[in-house]
Amino acid sequence: MNQKYWDDLSENFNERVFEIADNELNQALATTIKKLGKQYRTAGDFACGAGGTTAALAAHFEQVIAVDYAAKLLQQARKRVKGDNIRFVEVDLTKNKSTAIKVDVGFCINALIHPVAKKRKRIAATVFRSLNQGGKAVFIAPSLESYLRTYQVLAEYLVSAGKNRKKTVRKIAATAQKEIFSLVEGIADVGAVATKHYLHDEFAQLLEEVGFQVESVDRVEFPWAEVLDNAPEKLGKPYPWDWMITASR
Ligand SMILES: C[S@@+](CC[C@H](N)C(=O)[O-])C[C@H]1O[C@@H](n2cnc3c(N)ncnc32)[C@H](O)[C@@H]1O
């Protein structure tokens, strides 16, 4: 999961990589962007990818700086999101001196997902350093609780549809064993790629460790089809979710 990995995904990025801004069901992120846009002037889209969140930020903030280290993705984002109030910048957020950027609100959406903890922490620290004093940050990351809950919801659904409970649970447990690379570290398969998933407390702790004050932890819900192939139409709430933390500097 390095720069080349992300650049290689640049073609049809929004079909190949899940963009929560376009897929959220409960409008948790959209509402937060709107609210913070009324209170603050400038926003940073840290690890903006192909610009999935950038357009929404540009609609609600006076100035937006969108940052990523994958040049091809930045190119896609430039094409996709037009506006005089957006500046795109190529920066590796794990580098210590990576940014002279200062914004009021930093958004970091599904970027703290590398299996190596040090890299994730460096990105979070860069977002912290890039905020004006009194500024806020919004982080979204995959939820480990949601990942595990999916197995339970699927098992209950299949049992209620008449499948044998013991056999169903055994089969799903075997799948889980293949998909969860490290339960202790929260590393699990997403599209055949080892991806960090967070427990609620763990995510908050990481942000506190780099200096943030955590203000709220919310769920950003998305459709079952994102996590289950041939998701049964009947599956409704509870939907799978990412964690969204709002924090201040
Ligand atoms: C899953 S995508 C999320 C993109 C976007 N935030 C969204 O929600 O659609 C992760 C993004 O993080 C970027 N990224 C990962 N590590 C980075 C780093 N060290 N510096 C800058 N960007 C990074 C990748 O290039 C990729 O665009």
C-alpha cells in the first residue's frame, strides 16, 4: 500500500476504491462538513485520493487545500473537482516536514489504513500540525466492530432463512479466519488488501496520542453491498459503518 499502489488504482478510482462521501447512508459526514463550513473558513482534504470528498468541501469552505502523494490520483481529482477555491498539492503525509499547510479544519478520510502503525500515526500527526490553533479535524476510518458484526448479521440472516445454525457458523468462521489477518492488530482483508480497522477506543486513543482532543465519535453508515458479495436485499439496519471522529487542536 505505497504511492505506486494508489497510483495504479487511479483509473476508475471511484469504482475500484470505496469513497465514503458518495456512499454514506446517514449523511453523518455531509452534515459535519456543512456545519463546520459555517464556522470555519479553510479546509484541508488530507489524502484526498480522486477527490471524493473535495467537492463537498469546496462547496462549504472558502478555501480548500487537497493533498495526496499519488500524482495520478491528484490528476483525477483536478479533473473531477473544478473550482477557484481549491488548491491541489502533492505531499507525502508521513514525512516529518511534509507540509507548510495551515487550515482551520482538516479532513482525513480513510487514509489511516496502512497495516504499519508508524505510518498511520505520522499521517495523523501531520494533520495535527497542519491545523491552526483552535482548529478541528474530522477523521474517518474502517471499524473493526463493524467488520466482525458483519459475520454475525450474515449468520443470523442465513439461519433465519432456514440454514442450519452450526454449519452456517462453521462456514462463516472459516471465512473469517482467512479474511482477518491479525485480530489483535485489526488488520483485515478489503478487496484482497490488508487494511487497518479500528476499535472505537483505539481510534480515539491514536488521535489523542498525537495531540488531539477528541470531541465526538460517530458512525458513518454505508450499504451492505460494500462488504458482502451478493448482499441479500432484505439486509437493512444495522448497516455496516466507518468510525468518524471529530477532534480539536
Ligand atoms: C482509501 S483512499 C481515500 C481517498 C479519499 N480520502 C476518499 O475518501 O475518497 C486513501 C488515500 O490515501 C492516500 N495516501 C496514503 N498514504 C499517504 C501519504 N503518506 N501521503 C499522502 N497521501 C497518502 C492515497 O494515495 C489514497 O489517495
